[in-house]
Amino acid sequence: MMWKIIFTYPDGVKVKLTNSSIPMDKRLANKYYDIYGYNSDGGIFQQYPKKKYRPMAMATVVDILNAGGNLEKEILIDADD
């Protein structure tokens, strides 16, 4: 389950974090948002494959996971609402 987070800073610099072995969880989301998110655009989280999952603001990912929600259900494009 591969995912990527892209943080963009005011000077145009981008930080890209990717992982294909550890699923995004509450600990990782908070860690990366605390380190990279505050001085950037806040970051965009994308799980792969892209055609199956919609991109989401990293702040929203953090909120969902901190509330105990199911991130995969929230970003799944074909999810039944």
C-alpha cells in the first residue's frame, strides 16, 4: 500500500515523503504534519493507485486518524456513502 505526501513551501521548495511498506497511521500522520506541515501549504496525501484513492489535505488526514476514523474509507473513490 504505497502512499505519498507532498509539502510545498512559499519559496517553491517541495518535500516529498513516500512509503510502500508502512500504512499511514495516526503516529506517522502527526509526526510528518508536525515536522513539515506548519510552514508549508499543509501537504497533500495521496494513496496509490491514484485511480482508486482521491488526494486529501494532510490536515484532514490527521483529523480523521486522530478521531479514530477509517482513512481508507474516506479516500476511496468507489466508497458507498
